[in-house]
Amino acid sequence: MTEASLYVPRLAIGLVHYPVRDRQNKTVATNVTNFDIHDIARAAQVFGVEKYYIIHPMKEQLMFVDRVLDHWKTGQGAVYNPMRKTALDPVHTAESLAAALSDWNVPEALVIATSAANEGVKKYTFSELRHEMYVEKRPVFMLFGTGNGMTEDLLKSCSGVLESIRGAPPRDYRHLSVRSAVSICLDRVMGPW
């Protein structure tokens, strides 16, 4: 099989800053971090993600993202590091999940959340999701939460929830940064293995 004949599934991702939970299980909005913008954008480019949405309802937070993007795409950063400009190409902002889905405009997409807490929601293993993407040719919009994870209502509104990333036995430690979790998930669903 030649590289040109390989099927590349349609995939967009969203980093959800609201509605998410804090440690007391209250619904909050978390702050956007510079690391999440850059590191997740690079993973998105590596694994062929069409669009990476940073989802936040506060205009000030979205303006921060726009300033970072402007610096690296057209400002001094574009001259200093042209590869960063390319890495940030898939980054977009949206005030809500609905706005991100509307912008991507792929109505038949499965909306798949990632969460360690996923009771009462259809669950997908990584291999089941790969089957949907590669065999059934279903586009996917994959959501990643910040804080202590997405709210139960948001999870229940999705098409399903992807199995959680498990730690090595016997501890099964599960406290990855969202940047690490995104990279692992993208490799498992889009990697050429």
C-alpha cells in the first residue's frame, strides 16, 4: 500500500475549559495555559487532526489565545521559529462546544469524550473507536477536559466516552496532564500501528 492511498479519518479535537469540575465537584471554568496551546497543537499536527478547538466562554481567555497565536503566526515569533507557526495552524477558539461543532460543520461526527468517570454513557475502547474511524469512516470530534474533568451533563450529551488510559500495574496511577493524555489518545486512534 502506498502512502498516497492511505485513508486518513476526519478528526477534530476540543480542549474543554467549561463546563468542567473542580476538586469539590463544582462546575467551573479553568484558565487556558500557554503549554496546552502549543503542545496539543504539535500533537494535533503530528496525528493529522483537522482542527484543535480551545473551548472557553470568557472572551478574555480567548483573546489570550489569539495573542499567543498572533505572536507565533505573524509576529516576531513567526520569524524566530517558523516551525511553531506551522504547528499552530490547526488551533481555533470557540465559546462553547456547540460553537466548535458548528464551525467544524461535520454533522455526522461522533462526539467522543475522554474521562476516567464515565458511568451511564456508551463506552468505546480504542480499538472500537479506530474501527468506527477507519472501517465505518465516521468522523470524530474528541473532547478533552481540564480541571477535574468534564461535567456529567456534558459527558451524557456526547455520543460516547473513550476508555480511560490505565497506568502500569499494580498501581494503575491515573493523573496525566491533559497534554500527555491527548498525545496518547491521538497515537492510539490515529497512529500507523
